[in-house]
Amino acid sequence: MKTLADLRTKVLAELAGALEAPGMYACCPPDQASLYVHRLGLLCFLDGRDEDLATERQRLIRLGVHYPPNDVGGVNEALRLILPDIDEFTCEAASVYAEVAWRLGYLALERALLPEQYAQLVTFIGDGWDRRNWTPAQLIALFGPPSFVVGSNYVCCYATDDRTQPWVCFDLPWRTGDWIRSVRHSVHSLDEGLRLTPHGRKQSRRAEAQPAFELGSEWRRAHLHVVRESEDQGDE
């Protein structure tokens, strides 16, 4: 007879597989999100951590990573609001839930950056990184293998052992080329933390995220700065 420990091991394996190769486990954004939420919910139930999962959900809503809050496909929709000309965010959504699983202790990193390496990476993406195009190979040559990868390098994620530090995720358009489209580092919000490369700016306009009235003045200031900077770069 199987035990609860056996069930936990099985669910952990299913969750890891679905996060690494999301296209093999779900056919649409709601199904994908439901799979992740169900597996994470079951693990937290088994471990008596329902409140921890609720806290993570509220964190995603607060950062604007999950919108509308009552939509099971809210992560996909939040990204679509910012990048309206892109149809699919399967791998990007997987990376969001992978970070949640890691924060909860249900996903192991392939490699953890040292604090100084993470600080260098954060400085790098904020210092004109998005003014030129990059390939995943160039990125890996600079910062080493990612901490977690979704698909065939469709999203390369970097993290430290500090679970309070947000992941830095580099997004490669699915099935449309070898250039990195964007980077996401959601410290204050998804909107403020997403930056497009020149290749990404050719693929999609930069639109408004959640309705401004639902977010505070800090988000509005960050959003205006990001959009104006993106428009200025688009004119270059």
C-alpha cells in the first residue's frame, strides 16, 4: 500500500516535470495554472501550509503578476496586458509558478548564484542591458548556467539561496527565434521589472499593466518611467 510520503514524492515529481516542460502537461493557460495550483495546494495541504500558499498568491497579486485576481489564468493575462501583441506565455507563466514552488521549498535549483553574482546580474540588467540583443549562449557565457530552465532555454531563470530575493528571468520567444525578448525581475511589480530588448520591442508594443486605479502611487510612478524609457528607446 502506498503511503502519504509516496504521494508527496509523486506530486513533487509531477510538479517539477510540468514546470520544466509545460507544453507537455497542459493545452491552455487555465489548464496550466490549474495544474500548478492543484499540485502546490496538495503539497501545502499535506504539510499543513495552506496559509503559506495563500501568502504566495497574495504576493503575486500585489506585484501585478496575477491579474485579474479571481482568474485562474491570471498570470498569463497579466503578461498579455503588458505585451498585447504576443499570443502565448506558457513558459513565462511556468517560471512564475516555479519561483512560487521554490519559495515554498518544493523545487530545487540546478544552481544557486552567490550573493555577489546575483548583485552583479541585477546591476547588469539595470545598466543598459536592454539596448542591444542577446542570445541565451551569450547570457550563459557571462553568468554561467541558469538556476532553472523552462523548456529548451525558453526561459532562463537565475536565483540565489535567499528565498526572499526575486528571480531574474530571461524570456526567449517560443518557436520564433534565438534572441532574448525580455527580462523580468519583479521587485516592486511585474510592470516595473519587465524590460524588452530591441528584438522584443519589434515583437510587441509596451502597454499598460493592471488598471492604474487598482495600484498605488509607487506603481504609477514606476510604470510611467518604464513606458517613457521604452518609447525613447523605440525612437532610437
